[in-house]
Amino acid sequence: MKESITHKIIGDLSKNDEAVEKFIAAGDKDLLIDFSACTFISVSGLEWLESMLLKAGSGKVNVTFIELSTTLYKVFKVARIESILSACGSPAASSNSAAC
């Protein structure tokens, strides 16, 4: 099993996150993406997540989303993008969070 690294999304996710792109390109660790500080995801952000997950899959990097709020989970659910829903991890510790 590969070692994993955690990256926190802070604020709005409306474009690509270069730090995540670098982790994926390196391919030496799996990636946990922490959404606890993410306040908004635009359509462009969703498109980037889908693209990033495709790259990660082809590079054999497992990506798991953690600390999702109920609101962000609903955005993912409404978007109906299978790769994004598959990346959802276990529920956050707080009672107002959801697992995908």
C-alpha cells in the first residue's frame, strides 16, 4: 500500500489546483483531498475534479475526498459524475458532514 498525503482545499474551488496536479504527476503517493475548508465549487471546479481523477487513475494514484459537508456532497450528487462520487471517502467527524 502506498503512503498517502493530505491536501486541503481552502475557499472556492473554481479552477485547477496546481499543488494537486503536482502530487498526481509525481505518482509516488496516494492523495486525500480535504474539503473541510472548501466554501464553493463552480462548474469549472467540478470539471477539473473529473479531469484530475482521470489523470490520477491512469497514473495509479488513489484519490479520496474527505471531510465533505452535506452541502458539497449534494453538489457532487446533483452533478452525477461517477468518478467524483467514487472518490468520496468516509464521513467527517462532525454531525453535519456526509459520506458520498
